[in-house]
Amino acid sequence: QKEVEQNSGPLSVPEGAIASLNCTYSDRGSQSFFWYRQYSGKSPELIMSIYSNGDKEDGRFTAQLNKASQYVSLLIRDSQPSDSATYLCAVNHNGQGSSNTGKLIFGQGTTLQVKP
Amino acid sequence: DAGITQSPRHKVTETGTPVTLRCHQTENHRYMYWYRQDPGHGLRLIHYSYGVKDTDKGEVSDGYSVSRSKTEDFLLTLESATSSQTSVYFCAISGSGTSYEQYFGPGTRLTVT
């Protein structure tokens, strides 16, 4: 069964620190990887997508992908109390080609708490 | 919310009654998805659509049906609601191409008493 695993947390970091969120996936054929942020009572919001090995930076966020190790991570620099939320890792496991329907498998999420 | 609306936003219904949730998009995206989110289970795919009148089952489709007669609307029906279907339901959309980024609607909180 294709799975996406995340530590549920909570992960607690002080304001201004780097928060590191991790995700592993089981399907070696996965091609697309996403990080969503979800505030309590709200819908998931896409914050990062990554498709190739290495790092991708967007503001204070950096996504890291290592397909050989089947590992995706999200770094949040200069963490702020407003970053306190649940972060969901999602993986597209259909592979390439016209048969891909874009289905995502989600991890259960890691709760991040940034303390002032 | 990327031009996605869901209705109703909140609903309380009784066991055994039919319920229909609506997802409406203004993005003209090809793919639409229905998820439910429950504590301890995360987001789970119920059904999805890859075009008008083209739908398929997700991992938790029992007790649910869907229809898509227009690009912009994707309906989720609980034929006979049960207490186990109390949940928060999210609709998501994704465009054609290879990015497969999904954007979520605001959600519907459904309580079955």
C-alpha cells in the first residue's frame, strides 16, 4: 500500500528558529511532492511543490527532495508564531503519462508550534 | 481559495437522510476531488473526476456517490447518511498538465445525528 509518513508532533520551536518538517513515502515511482499548511478549522493551503531532487526555496520556506532515500522535507527559517499550523506532505503516485489523474496521497500532518 | 466554493458550509442531518454537497469552481480545471478529513486519519480521497461525466472511486468511496454534469460543478451525495460520515469534507481542483497541484475549497462540516 502506498503510504506517506509524517511525525504527528507537535514540533515546538522558539520564534526565530528553523523548523524542520520531514516526510517519507513508500512509492518509488512518485514524481510530484507538495507541502500544504492547514490552520485549525481552515482548508489546506499549498505552500510548496517540488519535482526534482535538491532544494527549492521560496521566501522563508525551503523544500528538499531526495528520491533515492524517498524523503521530502520542509524547512521554515525565522519561524514566526503565525507559522503555527499543521503541515501536510502530499505525494502524487500515479507516475507520468496521460493516465495520471493527479491523485495525491497525504500524510497525517505534523503540528508545528512556534513559541514567542 | 482559487475560485472554489462549497455549499453548504455547515450541515446537521439525521441518520438515514440523503445529503448532497456541492463544489463549484470558476477556474475551468479538469480534475476535481472530494476528500474527507477526520482526526487520526488525515485527508482521505472519496471520489474524483477527470472530466465531465468521468468519475472514479477513491480509497473511502463506500456510501458515497458523485456526479459531474458540468466542468464547474462536482456533487457528492450521501444516499443514506450514517454517523460514521460525520466529518469535514473538502473539495479540491487541479488543472491539466504535469504539475498536479491541488487547490482546496473552504470545506463543509457535516454532522450526522
